[in-house]
Amino acid sequence: MRTIKCPVCRKEVPLDSPEMPFCSERCRLIDLGRWANEEYRIPAEPVHPPAPEPEDADEE
Ligand SMILES: [Zn+2]
């Protein structure tokens, strides 16, 4: 039987597995979570330029 490797844990998965290409539903969810994280990570990384510090030269 031909197998492929689970992209998550590298276990061999038979090509007729219902969870193809993952070895189990668990790995499928892990992979899904990874992608979700990646997608959220990019837009959720707000570019906060350091606020210019107002030079409060209030020292007389
Ligand atoms: Zn796996």
C-alpha cells in the first residue's frame, strides 16, 4: 500500500486514510491551527512606530 508522510508528525499515512494527508484528525487540527496562526499573526502584527517623544523642555 502506498503511503505518504503526515505533514505534522511525519508518520506514514495510507493513501486511503480518511484523514489524508494527515495521520489523524488530531494532526489535521494541528495543521489547521498552524495556518490559522500564521494568518492571524501577519495582520495581528500592528506596526506601532515608536511615538515621537515630545521634547518637553520644560526646564527653566
Ligand atoms: Zn500525524
